[in-house]
Amino acid sequence: MNFQRTLVTAALPYANGVLHLGHLAGAYLPADLYVRYLRSRKRDVVFICGSDEHGVAITVTAEKEHSTPQAVVDRYHPMNKSAFEKFGMSFDNYSRTSLPIHHRTSQEFFTHFHRQGVLKEKEELQLYCEKDKMFLADRYVEGTCPNCKYTQARGDQCENCGTWLNQTELVDPKCKLCGTTPVVRKTTHWYFPLGDFQRRLQAFIEERSKRDGWKENVLRYCESWFKDGLQDRAVTRDLNWGVRVPVPGYEGKVIYVWFDAVLGYISSTVEWAEQRGTPDHWRKYWQQKDTKYVAFIG
């Protein structure tokens, strides 16, 4: 296909710490070099990034610093943005997922999936800390991975073997805040049925891997997920920090950061278009088939 324009995104760094040279070398320097090359060829290209400011990574940092999530992201976002600027990263827009424009975008996507009947509501068992009086989402709980026996597996996945986990699968789980053993309680969440899209994703990966010459290890990694069968993924969390779930009865719950963060690329592009005075211009880069999309994720 003869692409008319290119959209380039670089992974959104968490605004819970200061970036270092390793970060720059991973996703950002290669992306910037690619964008500069396209610009030198007079290509139509937009380079998008921003701070990932939701999720347990932020709230845990706030707990450690005896601060608030908002104060944490307000501290680290400008520091990281300044670091990128000093190293010459040439983003067209560097946004924040805590901005109203991102909350609106995320809620619009969630509402669309909800109204179309895509999302599934499930009652489930999750770990609850009676001392801190909260459900232990993601990094708030650690235990032993039932798959590889890694002793610091999180409540959503094992960083050692890459296995997605349900909290109740952890062996000897402990609350990260107080170190006590949590109890099991019922809660309700919305799930995205990845398994319903497995055939479509397999066909897409098969076609693109042949067309673009994917590395064998990347292809094998994708195929390993399909072999086990894609599982439903929760897209809400029992947290106070994040994008509020726009469904009646779900007060006190937020959209899971892995759902809202990926939409940060879209909301950042929307913000870029609005700042240019062309609010619909973002659609050319996200909705036109003659746009090439390149994502640098580190």
C-alpha cells in the first residue's frame, strides 16, 4: 500500500520516577531517529507520546512518598518531559493521561464497548486486606507464582515468566502495604473477552508477520498466547485513582490502566489536533487506511 502519512508512538513512561539513559535508549531514541528520517524525506509524520499517570504503580509510589497520586504525577511529569526536551526528543505532543481530554476519550471507548455488549460483567473472588480495608489490585499484593515459583509475582502477572495471573492463584500472598495475609472477598468487574477475537488476531498476525518479516522469536511469543487460548481480561479495578467507570452502580471503581493507557496515544493525538486548531485532524492518523502506524514499545 502507498501510505500517505505515518503515525509514530513511543511507549508512555510511568510518571512515578525519573527517566534514565536506559529508558531513552530503549523506546525513545530509536523512535526519534526514525521520525527525523521521515521528516528529512518530507514525509507527513506525527510523533506522539506522554506520561502514563494511572494505575497501582502511581498509587504505590504515593504511599511510599507519603504523598498523593496527583502530587506524584505532578512532580514527575514535568521532570521527565524536561529530560526528553534536553535530550532533543522531537515529540509533536507529549501529553498526560490524567488530563480531562484523556479521561473523556477513555470513557467514550469504554461506553462504546459497553453499549455494544462487548464487555462482560463478572462476579469474582479477589484478595482483600482487612487492615488497610481495600482490595489488593495488581502491585498491591505479591506472592509465589504457581507456574515458575518466582516469589515476587504480582497480583496480575509474573514478571519472571510472563504468566497472566488471577490474584487467588498466588501462593502465600501478602499485602504490599502492611505485609499481612489478605482474605478472599467477592467483587464485580467488567471484562474484555479477548478469546472472542482470537481468530481475528491470529489471522492479522499471520498476514502481517509474512508481509513485514517478523523475527521468529516475536512470532513464537505471539503463538504461545494463542496456543493456551486468550483469556478474558478485567478492564476495571477497585481503586480510587484513575479514569472513573462511566456505568451506574460502579462508583468507586476505575478503568484498568492497561485499558486506559493504550488510549493515551489517541487522546494525545486528539490534544495535538485541538492545539493546532484542527480538532478533527487526528482522525486522518487513526482512522484512514492509508496511514502507516509504527509503535516503539522498548
